[in-house]
Amino acid sequence: MPTGGSRVQARQPSAKFVRLAHLRRLLGCEQVAAVCYRVRRRGIEFLLVRTNSRHWTFPKGGAEPGLTHAQAAALEAFEEAGVHGRMEEASFARYIRRKRAGDSAGRSAEKELAVSAHLCEVTRLDPPPESHRNPTWFSAEKAKRRLSEDRPPEYAAELARVVDRAVTRIRRLHNRTHTGLDGPRKDVLQKVQFIDAPRRTMGKAKASGTGGKDRQPHLQIDLF
């Protein structure tokens, strides 16, 4: 205890504010995925693409500063699969992607990336800027099998849950839009429009660490 009436004052550290987009760039822990689908007479189909390691996956990538998660997911869907369509602004699911990464000493470590998944109803496909992605349609059950190939069981189960939640959400949206008891209801899927689409520069991929994406400054993505 202090004597002689002296007081010890705890000095509070000054607060430091950091932009969320800056934190995402520092941590690399936030990604977005476009769960692209179409409804056919035989059921719901999902559009998957190939990764560089030849795994099937949803079009996905890092959250982009200056874009909402839905806009960033729409951009990934366009770049990797040539998708034009309608996005849902709110994420319907989140999952954890675990990625092996090496440090400066050559040691391998596991990195966790949180992924926000957004529904995208595909209305048109163009040849994708990333031509090696091989976008392919699969039924829900076949999509789950493709997503599980050569992946750890816990990660495969997590991706399968995303597909199951997507099917439930799509059916709910479809029923809400077309068969509401009190008449048609507002559709929450919004059209996405690309103006001045991204340009590919594959030679810069390794140097820039951007996966070969050179985004034009006048790229505009509108959800309306």
C-alpha cells in the first residue's frame, strides 16, 4: 500500500483506430465466396471452378477494400467463371478454410481464413478472364462429392453444409418470390452489372501475389 497519502495513477494507453479494410489486409483472414446456382427442371445445380491445385471449389477470393462482400464475391464469380447474375447482399453462411503456408524459415503452418458465402443466381456465362478455372455445373449431391475430393473430412463436411444451407435458402427464396400466400413478395437477389471488366496479366501473378488479377481503375460493380 502507498504511504504518506501518495497516489499511484494508472496511465491508460491511448486508443489507436485502424481501418477495418487495413486489418483485413494485414491479417489475410477474410475471404468471400460466390455460391453460384441455377434452377432447372431436374433440380438446383451449382457452378464450381478448379483451384490451382486442381480441387473443385466455389469462386472465391479476398475481401476487397472499397467493395462490399457481395460485390467482391460477384467480382470473383465473374473473373473465375464468367458469371453474370443476381447476388444476395447478405451472407447466408460462413465457413473456415484452413490453408497450409510456409514462414520465412521454411516451416509449414496452418492458417485459418474465414469465408463469407453469398448466393448468386446465374443468368449468363461468358468466357471467364481466368481461363484455367474450368467452370462446371453439378447437382447438389455431386457438388458435395466434388468439394470433398482430396480434402480433410472436417473441411469436406463444412463445405457440404454450405451446399445444404444454400439449397434450403434457394428454395425459400424461390417460394417467397413466386408462391407467397399473400401474393408475390420482394426478391432479395439483386442484379449485378460489370462495367469495364478486369484485365488479366498472368505474367504479374507471382511478383504481385494477386493471382494474376490486374484490376482496372474504372471497374464498377452495381447491385441494383
